[in-house]
Amino acid sequence: MDLTPIPLFGLSNKSRAPSVTDQERVNLYSEISPDGERGGKITMYCMPGLTAQSNYGANPCRGAWSHGDFKYYVNRDKLWKEANDGTQTSLGTLLTSGGLVDMIDNGTQLMIVDGTAGYILTLATDVFAQITDPGFPANPTSVTFLNLRFVCTFAGTGQYYWSAINDGTSWDALDFATEESNPDNLVRVIADNGQLVLFGEFTTGFAGPTNSDDAAFGRIGAAAIEFGLAARNSLDKFDQSLIFLCKSRLGGVQVCTLSGYTLQVVSNPDIETLLSAYTGIESATGFSFRHEGHSFYQLNFTAENVSWRFDGRTGDWPKAESSGGRHRAELQVNHQNRSYVTDYETGNTYLFDPDALTDNGATIARQFIGRHLMTGNVSRFAEIWIDMEMGVGTTTGQGVNPQLMMQVSKDGGKTWGNERWADIGAMGAYRGRATFRRLGRSAESGVWTFKFRVSDPVNVTFIGAWGRRG
């Protein structure tokens, strides 16, 4: 009997009941092809690795920003400027040394808030100073920029304040407004599509520029959304929308996008079931980046030691892992069309590098668990072949003779058999096949589940799966 295509590849996530689906993808992303030239419509490719760029000591960076030829990082109580050649210059000192900060610039000034105070860096002169204007309230939690003014939220209040025109050092104590759609406190403000989006704990309101001499910003109509921001640092821009971890008074958390006044849930029920059981949700961090035409949103949970990536093109939710735990990236900054990230545990910064096949030298395991194959009764598989890019071995070291590892479950993913290995080709050995034979007999239910993994530092591409029973 000839080999025939088998539908292993899918885009589901592990269900609360593994018998429903046990699917999982780790450090891979999926491309959907209508043609399906080689037996399947889904192809899985490698996500980029991490290449070391700079180091700011033992403690993780608290903030990251890009302007012109420089990247700016806050580490402990210091603001640093980093040139493209890697030169690091200390520019000044903050009052705090822990917790993430918020940063934005208006073209001439970079403003930073750290929950205690606000600071202004004059970009042309590198002069850095705390905002001392008596009209600037204490404990600023977030900052954005719109219509020539910086706008800030402050801890424990529903009010937002704005600066003088193009001057983050000048604030009037009367230049504020209150987000009035609900009495919950504001968590964060961000400018999007020419308006202020004011995220509260359970609701989100909108404000925009006014023509009034009394107030630079005011509420937009009766617009409000009955969802709030569950984690202040999960919010980021995502294509033409915002993306964030959201919550409502009904309970539970979801991942949503917000485009204008339209909220769309992008997490699926299986992801939401996992999120509902996580602890420390409010400390989650998220950021967006683009790779090979896909917009990704990475959501990190340090307490749970896990990172998830949402693919805006396919709707897929693969895992992102470094050394078997959460992904190392915490904060992201786009600098001159390249994506840089900070380490969640150390002062390292990295380039998201499409050519890197390790995370700064550490192994990246690429893994997927396929769809359940149902035969309905006792059955045998004589052979299974994973169609993938062959001949990808390295010239020296680990990966000279790269291997595909496979495990089989015959009870719907509840237990797994021993690991088997198959060659995927030394460099230039393109004609081989990653084939496994004599897989044995299923249980009476006839449910087969396959797990495949590559840990060698090679370019992994999964194209399709073929099998032969007997």
C-alpha cells in the first residue's frame, strides 16, 4: 500500500480534555497555503532566535525606546543611550530602581514616568532632569503624546493631565480631565488613531482634542467599552489596532484587539481556560513585532514560566520557549526596522534575528503535537513520513547530523511512548526522508497522536505528513 497524506497539522490548542485535542506548536509559526502542493495546506517554519547586542548588568531593563540613531534603555536607576556601534552612555538618574517604566518622545523630548516621578531628556543636548513643575502630580503611571502635548495618568485616580504644547517640563494643575464613563481608576493611557484611549480597571473610555480654550482634551460622545486592562504592561500597538490582556466585571481574562471603538476577542477558549488559572495576571507583559509578513503578539507570564504568541495572520497561538521555560524577551523596541528585545531576567538585550538558530547560544527546541488520528478501532501504522526540509545540517558541532525525534500516544495524548529518532540530513543531503516504521498497534479506540521535536540548531520546516497502515 502506498503512502497517503495524513492530516496531522492543525491550528488548535491543547484542550482542557486532551481527548478532544492535544495540539501544540512551540517556537514555530504556521503558513497557510491554499494550494497545498505537497499534501497539506499548513507549513510550519522557525521563529527567529536571539543574537546578543548589549548588556546592562545583572538586572533586567525597565524600559526601552528608539529615536533616530539611538536606543534608550532604563536599567535600575539609570537612563542609558546606546549608539548603533554599541557605545553606551549614562545620561541620568531616576528616583526609583525597580518596576517597569513608560517612555515616549515628541521629537525633541523623551519623557519617562516610573510610578513615582516624571523625567524629561532633551534629545539634542542629552540633558536629563526630573519634572519639578508644581502642577505635575505625583505618582505618574503612564504617558503618551497627542496633539503636541504629553498626557499622563496617575495612580489611584480616574484623572489624566496634559502638558504645555511641546514642553514636557511645563504642567498646569488645572489642565486635567476625568474619564467619567465609570468610577474605576485609570490604568493606562495611549494615543491611537488621533484620540486618547483611557484604559480603566474594568472599562475603557475615549477622549480627543477639543476646540475649547479651557481644556485641550475632552470625552468623545458617550463612547465607552465594558472591558478594562488586566495587565498594564500587556498593551501594545498591533497593525491598525491595539492589543492587550483584558478583563470585565463578569470575570476571567481574554486577549482582545481594539480598533476604533470595536473590540474583538482574539484568544480562543482553550487559551482563555489556561489564562483563567494563571496567578499574577496583572504582571504579564506583552509586545508586538513583525516577521516574514506576519504580525505577532507575545504575551509573557513569568509566574507561570510561559510565553504565548498570537499570529494575527492565521489566528494561531503557538508557545514561545527558551530553554524549556518562558521566552527570554520581555520588552521590545523597533529600531531602524529591526526588532530588539530585553531579557526578563538579566541586563542583556538581543536582536530578534531571523538567521539565528539559537537563543544567544542556548538550544531552541522546535516541537509540534499533531491532530488526533481516529481510526475507530484497533489499527496499525507500518510507516509514517514527515515531509520536511532535508539536508539542513551544520558544518561543525551540534547539528552536523540533525535528528527529528518522535513520540507516539495511543490514548489521545494521555501517555507517550519512547522517543524515536530519524535523520533529517547532513548539509546537502537533500534526498533523504524522515521516516519511522513499525509503530505498533493502537488501543480499541483507534486514537493516534504524534509528537515531533528538533533540538539541533538547524533551519526546521515541516511541510506535511504521510502514512501507511498495515
